[in-house]
Amino acid sequence: MIVVALGTHPQPMDRLLQELDRLVDRSRLSGPILVQTAAIRYRPRHARVLGVVDSRQLEDLMSSATTVIVHGGPGLIFQALALGHRPVVVPRLPEFGEHVDDHQVRFTRWLRERKPIVCVLQIRDLGSAILTAGRQKGEWHKSHGPSKETVEIVRRLLEDP
């Protein structure tokens, strides 16, 4: 199962969902594909859209996924790393109306030199990135990812008003 986590940002990432449909149509990818997102215009034909889910449900989904795809926000990236994934990171781009500036691109470029993520700056590279991430899931986790305890502490800090 592929889990796509796009967070609670109010701007949709249609190009990512369209590319997933193209990959399935070309038999380069198979499901199931679950998409967590707060905003959507394009309705994917080959993925189930969940909308916003609570943090525990998202963790359960990510834990059972073979591959995790996230936008360029640090929270979702580090959650995927903590769960043993080498996440496919597709930063939101302002030229597609996905964000107000390119800070996710800058952060993703910086992070790929420091953590085992698969960075997708051109959406046409998504298929090969998914294959790369799936082959390397968990190989690096013991020495590179934050501990579950660290993730839990951060989650409590973020959820406690």
C-alpha cells in the first residue's frame, strides 16, 4: 500500500495526484493508494482520498504502508523517517499554486544531504522515486531516523494547547 500524506495545508497538490493516476494507467504503479489531504480539486481515479485524519490514524496508515509519499513539510517527513520509511518527498511548488513560496524546495534540498529521503523536484521522476524508496525501506532506520520516543514527545508538544 502507498500512503500519500499531504497534511493540512489549504492548497491542493493536483499535479502529484495526476501523476499517480498516470503511473497506474501506464502500469508502472499499482494500488492500493491512500491519500491524506486537507485540500483537493483533482479527484484521482486510482486512489482513495481520506481527507484529514488524526495523528494516530495517520501513523497507523504510514506504519502499514510499503511506501510513503509526503509533501516537503518537516513534520510528515520526520514522522515517515521515524516509522522506518525512506520517504518520497515532493515539495509544494508556488508556480502550481501549491504554496506561497519555495521554502519546501529549499528545505528538501537541504535535507536530502542529511537524511535518507528520496527527493522529487520534477514530477516526472515520481515513478522511479517510488521504486527507489520501496527497495530501501528500513535499511538505514536504526542509525538515522529519530526515535519513536522523540516523535511522541514532539507530537505531545504540538497537540497540547
